[in-house]
Amino acid sequence: MVAFTLETMLKTERTLLAAAMALLAGGCASGGAPNATPDTTPAVLVDQSGRITRTTEAPTTASFPTPPDSTFRALVAAFDTLGFGPAAVDPTQRVVAQRHAVFRSRFDGQPLSAAFDCGDGQVGPRANNGRITAEIISRVIPTGTGSTISTTIDASLVPNDGVSRDPIRCVSHGGIEERLRREVSIELDIPYRVR
């Protein structure tokens, strides 16, 4: 796996930010419970060798009625609560990132296939039969009197089948992003509503 510097992660995030801004323009919260607008529908691409790649370019966003600095502090705490222990925290840019989160069998008490789509193998979802490594980048963006968290997750799976091969690209089903939203809501003492 390629190691990423904070500068590289920020450049990737800026590229994805343009898509997020279009979503944010119409989705600013005026108060109350935070609003999540996940768009984790993967695009499925097949190369000439028949290899399947799933991608998603749109980050997941969640709006909060709190100032950006308060939301940022809550986001850092949420990363810690979920066990991601952020590898990079940039208060100036309000970016929190973990470039090497490892998921081995379960997340939030559920099989990994509930959180990630890595395709299907001979015995079901591949996500349940390997180790998933994810780069999780969240940025707090000021929106009116509140703020929005924009999160991107780039993940890959190394299967447990004992055969050495290239990692398989995975996409998030939105469960990790939703848990971040829940933990940020708790930190901010804002009512959390399950979607």
C-alpha cells in the first residue's frame, strides 16, 4: 500500500471537495438534528481482463448547527471513540485523517460486508473473508451559521485465501460515516436520529 502524506491526502480531499460543494449548496442545516446525505453508490468498472473495480467519488456529508471549530473538536473525539486514532489532525484546514485504518472481521458488531462492498467471492461477500485497509479523511466546512463534515473513505481488501494477489478495491456502504455522525452528535450534545 502506498503511504500518503498529509499534503497528498489534502490534495485528494480538495479534488473531491468540488463535488461536495455542489451537495452542500442545497443542503445547509438550519438547526436541530444533523443531516446526512450519503452518496455511496459505487460506479462499477470492468477492465479488458474482466477485473472489476468499484469506485465512488462523492464524499458523504453531514450538516450540524454548530460552529466549525466546535464540530472539528467533536470530529477528532469521534475518530478516537471509534478506534481510528487520527494519524493527521490539521486544525487550520479542519481536516482529520486516518490513512491506515485496519478492519479484520467486524465493525460495530456487524460483519465487514455491512460496512464495505468488495464484491462477491465463491462463498459470499469478499469483505467478510479478508483484511480491509481504509484511508478515512474528514473535513469540517463552514456552512452559514453551522458546519458540514465531508468524509471520504478509500478502502481495499487483502483476501484471507492464502493466494498472493493485488488488493481488491472496496467502497463504503455508509456505516462508518453514519457512526462518525452519531459520535459527533453525542460530543456536541445534539439529538441523534437514526436514518
